[in-house]
Amino acid sequence: PATLTLPKEAVGKVPCVVLVHGSGPNDRDETVGPNKPFRDLAWGLAARGIATLRYDKRTRVYGADCVPQDRVLDYDTEAVDDAVAALVLAGSCPEVASDSVYALGHSLGGTLAPRIAGRMLSLGGVIILAGLARPLEDAYVEQIAYLASLAGNSSDENVRKQLAEVRMQAENVKLLDTDSFDSDIPLPLNLPETYWRLANAYNPVEMAARLSVPILVLQGERDYQVTMEDFALWRAGLLHHRNASFKSYPKLNHLLQEGTGKSTPLEYEQASPVPTYVMDDIAQFIRRGQL
């Protein structure tokens, strides 16, 4: 199930952005609490003359039955395959300019955007919105430690044990397919070996550097899930890319909500739409190929 959002005053065919979700069983609006960032982006871009296609993630629609027969759960079956299909579909819509279709990935979708683009014969460009550039397991450990620091119980014995276990899991998953891998240690996030095998092999920044299409990397400076460290890695890795643009937003968190001070999970339960300046920057990138 999907929604194609079109500009009301469109004259002729228009550019189209396919919105690719983060991890988890997201709906087409990427709903978190009262917030619907993908709906905000769709409506905001439509007001700027740009269409969007957004869809319910297969893990939401099919649950445990989302993996096709003879396949395994990994980045491709969770997200990449459907994003590629959505991009092809968007380009075939009569209202859309087939040579101006863009992939916008948020969070995990941003991490996978270069992989998605690598499977497309033609693409207008790639927009990486809070995309992780570091290994997934490293970010997982950092998030657990950050949340413990917010709670002020980092020194609690049980919390320290939990952090030690998470770090052990992260180190062990890096050893997958080696003699040092310990199959008795639970894998991070309870994801199967097949998932971590592809995650270990995939380097999003290196993949992005091989792309010839324009790339826009956007990042909230208050984001604790994907941090400014990731933003710096994108910038360094794409330093010599001819058509790469970068921008960070001082007030924004991972859901593109404005705020001050340290970001917390409680912010996600407060309604706060995506600011108009984010849509302005995306629209400018699509019109000019850069910021």
C-alpha cells in the first residue's frame, strides 16, 4: 500500500521523491507517536512542485512473513528491494518526469540509499537524511550508553552489566564467519546472522562515493541515534564527489523536530512537524542538483 502525492498546480510532468523509512515496521508516514515526518515531507514538497511516493514497509504489512521464499532477512529483503520497486513505479507514473526521480532515505533508509541507487539504471539523485555511516552495532552500543547517561544511572551495577553485554555482542558480531565468532553470544537486536552478515559487508560511504548522481546529506545536530560523527564521515568520504552537498541543522533531532539541549526519547511523543526549511533545502537540491 502506498500514496502518491502530487502538486495541485502542476504544469506538465513533475519530479518525484520516493521516501524510504528507517528501521522497524514503519507505515508510509513513518509515524512515531503523534509525529508523521514522511507525511510532512510529502505535503511540504508538493507545495513546492515536487511529487512524492511513500509506502507501508513490508515488515509492517506482512510481519514475520515478509521474507520471500528462498531468501533470508537482510537489508535487501527488509528495505532495498521494495525501495527499488517503488522508484521504478514512480518513474512509470504519467504525472512524473521519469528522468527526475529521487531516493530519499531517512535513518536506515539513508544508510541504504547508496545501495538502492546502485541498483537503479537511472536516478535523479540521492538524499540521505540522518543516515548512519558507522557500523550498526557501534551505533547501537552508543545509543544504549547515551540513554543510560540521560537516566543518570550509568554507574548502576545492573546498567553497567547491560552495557558490558551489549558491547560484547557488538564485538562478537564483527567476528562473524571467523574462527573467533562465539555462536553462544546473542546477536545484537535479536537479528539473525544473515542480517548481520550483509550489514558487516556493506559500507554506505564507499558505495556513495562510487555513485555519479547528485547526493545531498542532511543531519540534525541534536540527533543521538545518528550523530554528527556520521555526518563527518559522509563529508570526508564524499570529499571528492563532484555533486555532493551537505547541511546540518542545529535545532533538529532524529525525527527532524526542533528543540534545545540534549535530545531525549520523550521528544518523540510531542507533536512537532518537520520545519519548512528542510523542505526548502530538498526542493532547491532537486531543482539545482546542489545546495
